[in-house]
Amino acid sequence: MASHIKIKKAEGTWSVRAGGAVLGETNAALEMQEGDYPPVIYFPREDIAMAFFDSSDATSNCPHKGDANYFTVVTKSRTIENAAWSYENPKPEVAEIKGHLAFYPMDEIAVERI
């Protein structure tokens, strides 16, 4: 793993909400610390209500993690473009984030420890 990336089990129970809907809740979240950036919580996909998500055409590449695919969150009250991302085939150094989703910090999405 790149020396500036640390991944550990996120302690406690975590939830993610948008537009009044609970998108997911888990006791198995991962916390990624990458350099000086704020930590990012990665939710196992099996603990996310994927019915709220549409695949986006957006992609990005991180030299340390690989190619990211993005998802738009669709709730009854709103649509939030490219609000979540996933590394479908992450680099071996960060393989544990495969099958997980992370969310951009924004007013419309609440990721919190409960």
C-alpha cells in the first residue's frame, strides 16, 4: 500500500442518508486515511440500498487506488449526480476497498457514526 494511505475498520455503526432516505447502515465500514485529506468511510455494497443508485458515466483515476466508477443517488425528493464512487478493481495495495462505496462530503449526503 502506498505509505500515505492507511485503511482500517471504522469503529462503530455508520449510516448514510440522502433526501430523507437511509441509503445504508453498517458495522463493517472501512476508514481510509490518505495523506492529509480527511478520512473517508467506505460502506460495504451489501449494506447499501443499491435501488437508490444509478451508475454514472463518470470515471476518474487515482495512481494509488486505480479507476473509480461513480453513482448518482436518486431519492423521491432529489437526484444527486456523482455523489458516490467505488473502485471495482482497485490496485492490490488497497484491495480491501473492492465492493465498497464512498460518498462525497456534501450537504445533501449525511455520513455519520450512530
